[in-house]
Amino acid sequence: MGLPEHRGYDYKGPYMVSPDQRFVAASIAASGPSTPGPTKVVIVDARAKKIISKVGSNDNRYIDGLAWSRDSSWIAVLKHSSRYGRGPIDLIGGAFGHPVPYITYYLEVVDLGGKVFASTKLVSDLRASWGEVVWVD
């Protein structure tokens, strides 16, 4: 695919090619071995091999999934944050090396210019879960 270099960042995935094949949305994280996961998305013009926008923040919300609208003008970004419980069962599990994360999911809808059109919290405190996003017209 040949994504352009983005100084100070590494491509981590997920990646998603737009339905018209013109753009690629790719998640990125700050370069370095201790980076826990991607927190930003770049939108790349696939023909020009050029980054046209970047969206995201340093809010410790990690990207789980991307989905393009059918007309390739919007992208949905599924993010999550996690915490570990402090109840008795959580503490026992953690003591034995099996801490259980509690996940909160967020959804953002972004345009090609990187402007966030909508943002919402979807659900809070799901135990040991994973998420996926699909755009349905």
C-alpha cells in the first residue's frame, strides 16, 4: 500500500481503504517501544501517497476500529479506554496475574479534513471486551 512516512509516529493498525479506493484511514501511535496503542488516525490520499488530515488526541483512548461511509466522505472511529477494578474479585485476579480490564467505548465521526462531526460515549465498564465498528447506511 505504501503509506507515507509520518515523522515521530508509527502505523499500528487498524487500516481501512475507502470504498472508492481513493483514501486510506490508518491509526498511528507515537514512535517508540513503550507506546501502548494508537490514539490518532491519519487519512491518506492513496494516489498521491500524502497525508491529508490527522485526527486524535492524547486522551488515552485507543483506536479499535475504523469504518468508511459508502460515499467515502466520512469515517467512523471506534475508541476505548480501560481501567482495572478495585473490588475483591478484581484484586484477587490481579494478585494472580490476571487483572480484568473494564472497557469504555467511544465513537467519533470524522470528515476527510479531520474535523470531528460527532462524538459520543457508547457504553461504560464492560468487563474484558473488544469492539468493532461497521458503517450501515
